Amino acid sequence: DAGVTQSPTHLIKTRGQQVTLRCSPKSGHDTVSWYQQALGQGPQFIFQYYEEEERQRGNFPDRFSGHQFPNYSSELNVNALLLGDSALYLCASSYRDLRSTNEKLFFGSGTQLSVL
Amino acid sequence: GNSVTQMEGPVTLSEEAFLTINCTYTATGYPSLFWYVQYPGEGLQLLLKATKADDKGSNKGFEATYRKETTSFHLEKGSVQVSDSAVYFCALFIQGAQKLVFGQGTRLTINP
């Protein structure tokens, strides 16, 4: 059983460009969350997708957008890249059960984005 | 608001030393608490968790107890190994928002 898979593993872009990162959730999971981890920092929540809609959003500008497909996979898009967008982008999947207090998030290995 | 504060690193210990990494939190309500570990070049792995006050999470010799009175969740291990070298993150889970709030991480290096 494959876990959470992300692609690509590394990416180099220049300022002003646009980037798309991809995530396939763990089998049986229907919810995908994206986190940004800047160098030396803890991950920060970007947004979460469930039933192909954005359900929760962190404090990130509209340049960050996403999508979830019917097969539950997800994309993260960042427009007009800034140097400060350089970070490790982590995808986490889970099965959405709001009745449960028992979080079960599984993380991918991330995509390392460098903006030059 | 919701936040997590971790002991600043880096932390360097000798093999078989006792480890403590401090973590305190601020939260509305009663969050679940977690420790995640990140090995070089990898994503986050759940190390242990506790879902209510006085619960003790444990895994691979690591332990942490959910202390509501001190809003803390300190990570401990009695005898560390070189293979424990990694970055450790304390986090809280906000059920309504279905998201994790992480501390800044503590880099741990164990020397043989």
C-alpha cells in the first residue's frame, strides 16, 4: 500500500513564474492538506481539500490555490513566485471523520521548491 | 490563538544520555498533542500523541505526558541513540479546523 506520494521531489523556478505541485493521498483517504515548511521552521498550514472543495485555509495569499480531483489527488498552485516562497511543501492525507478527536494524518516526503 | 513553543535547538548529546525537549502550547479548547520526527530528506513521521489531559504517549522509547495545568507536552527519552538524530516537532491538532499547528522544531544530534 503506497503512502502519500508527492511530485516532483525538487523544483527550481525563477521569480514571477508559476508552479504546480502534485499529491496522491494514501489509499482510503479522502482529505488532503498542504503545508509550507520554510528552512529552519515548522510546517505552516496552507489549506485543506475535501470533496473537491477548499474547506479550511491558513494565512496565505491568494497566489496560493489548489484543486482536488475526483480520485482525491490534489494540486497546489503558486502564482507570481517570490523568493520567500522557497520552502519544502508537504502534503498530508487523512480520512475525514469530524466525530473523532483522533487525528490520523500521513505526510508525504515533500517537494523542495527553490525560487531564484 | 493557537500556538506551540518548543525549546530552541540545536541540541547535541552523547549516546545513552537522557533527552528532554520542552514544548508548551496555547490553545482554545482541548487540543490533541503530537510529536513528529523528520529525518534528513524525509517528510514528517508521527512519533507519539496524546488526546486528553494526563494521557501519556509513547513510542520507540520516547514518552510525553499531556499536562493541562502547565500546558506542556515535553518529550523525553531515557537513553538516546545515534539513530535518534533528527528534527523533532511538537504540534497540536485543532479538531474543528482539522489542521495541525507546529512548533518551530528542535534539531537533535547524538554523537557516538
